[in-house]
Amino acid sequence: MAGGGVRKKSPGPPSPAWGKFHALWHEKHLVLFKTEYTLLVVSVLWFLEIGINIWVIQKVAYTEIDWKAYMDEVEGVINGTYDYTQLKGDTGPLVYPAGFVYIFTALYYITSHGVNIRLGQYLFAVFYLITLLLVFRIYYHTKKVPPYVFFFVCCASYRIHSIFVLRLFNDPVAMMLLFGAINLFLDGYWTLGCGLYSLAVSVKMNVLLFAPGLLFILLSEFGFIRTFPKLSLCAAIQLLLGLPFLMENPVGYVSRAFDLGRQFIFKWTVNWRFLPEWLFLNRYFHLLLLAAHLLTLLLFALRRWKRPGESILELLQEPGKRKIPAQKTTVDHILFFSLNSMKYCLPEEATQRFSEW
């Protein structure tokens, strides 16, 4: 340069990371409302939940409801009792399928025969964090839920923390497996997802309430011929897990683990607390709820899940042979959450722990 001056280097283009930070700063007032920031928000919430769970475990008193009963029930199996009609705990007989027994037997040994409650709470905190990841991922796939909603899903809910780390119910284990299965379905791992779904059913029978939606999706995706092996896998897992108990007393196992006629206690209901107890316990009221649930399923199948111009019977055919070509299953076609709403609103047994579902 003339005059001996030194030429200054022109600044290079900003780095991609700086560009993203700059855009984030300018849209900071929209972070909680624009879906492209969902991943950022849920990541912050998830790490925040680690601290919240530790604080809850350390500062809030544990409430004994079913944990001791669970331990008594699996201890009976450990001691050699395989007749389900002879297995019971403080709160009554064992009414959960065999998968529950195996998982809670593992927890029995990990927690020093169920005595180390604090360790159990931390294990359930891990279950909670895994479940959160699975639920966040499902909603992230939709690209429709604004990020601020996730705060109310987790951090703002005292009840959800109570169900997991202060009560140690078996519902969190069942739902962790179910949400894992839904994630597998979203990724196209249908056989593996069906296996995990069946494991969830083996922890708590209530997961069967999602079965109509799963059946509809499988038929829509594969037709009857290719759906049948996946249903057979679900059944085979139940038989394999229940085999020791089925060999001892098959009727006792099925009637206890999958008791469809069980009477529920009025004091635990949430949805129907406004009713008088005599009406809640009336069998005709139970039949009315069952009819309402089946009718709602039928209406959803015909009006919501089925595409216009498509016959329900066409679902039995191979997708390539249908008049209307089959669409690739996306998160919008995953029917579990509409089923979940139905199941929470209608069943007589809906209790506070169902809010975790």
C-alpha cells in the first residue's frame, strides 16, 4: 500500500454458531412459542428436572402406599409361591401380570429387600427422566406443540413427581415402556415396538386400553396378514412371562393378573368423585361406562382415524391392494394420545396416578 501503510484484514463471515446465537438473541421473546426452539427448551427443562428430583427426594417426605405391598408380593414368589391366588401384600392380593413380578423382584434385590427406600426413589427418578425424554421426543416429532407447554408437562406438576419419586407406583414403569414402544413405532421399528408394548402390558393390565389404537395402526400400515405375526409376538411374550404361574394355576393367574371385573374403591376415584358412592359401585353404571368407551372408540375409528372414502374393511387388505393407497404412518397417525384422553375421561378406576399416563 502507498505510504507504507498496513492493509487491514477484512473481517471474515461470522461462524454458524455465532449466527444461531445472534438469531436466538433477536428472537428471545419468541423462544417459548416457536416450535424450532423446542429442542433447546426441552433440553434446559430436562437438566433442570435432575435438580428438581434430587431436591424433592431430599426435602419432601416419602409417602408409603403400595411399595411395601409390592415387596411382599414379589417376596412370596421368591420364596417359591407361584399360585397367584396365594400371593398378596398389605393392600390386598397381587393383581398385576408377571412382568411386574420380574421387574419388582429386581428392584427388591437392588433396594436390599425393599428396605432402602431412598435408593428406590433415585431409581424411579431415573425412570422419570427417561420417560420425559421419550415423551419430549414424541411431541418434538409433531412440530406443533409450542415449547412453553413442556414446562407444564414436567416442572410445574407436583403430582407427576409425587407419583414417581414419592410413591414408587408401578405405573411409571409401565408407561416408560409404553412411551418407548411409541418411539419405536415412530421410527418404523414395528416388531420391536410391539415387543416392548407387550412388556408394558405385562407390568400393568391398564396398558391394554391402548390396544385398539395399536391394532388400527398395524392394520393400516400392514394389513391383516402382516399384522398377525406382530400380534402373535405380543401374545407369545405374555405366555412366556406368565409360564411359571400358568403351569401352577392357569385360571388363578389369568383371573388375577387380567381381572376385567375388578371392583374399584370409591375413595380413589378422581373423575367420578361427584357421584354418590352407591351409584359409583353400581354394576349398571360400570356397564354404562364400558358402553360409552366402546362407542367412543367406534366413533373415533369411523370419523377421526379412518380417511374419507376408505372402508374399515379395507384395512384387512394388503396396503398395495387398497383403492386408496396407504399413507406412510407419521406421528399424526399415532392414535395413542386420543386413546389416552378417552381412557382418562371414561374409566371408573381413573385415579390420581392416571395423570402420569
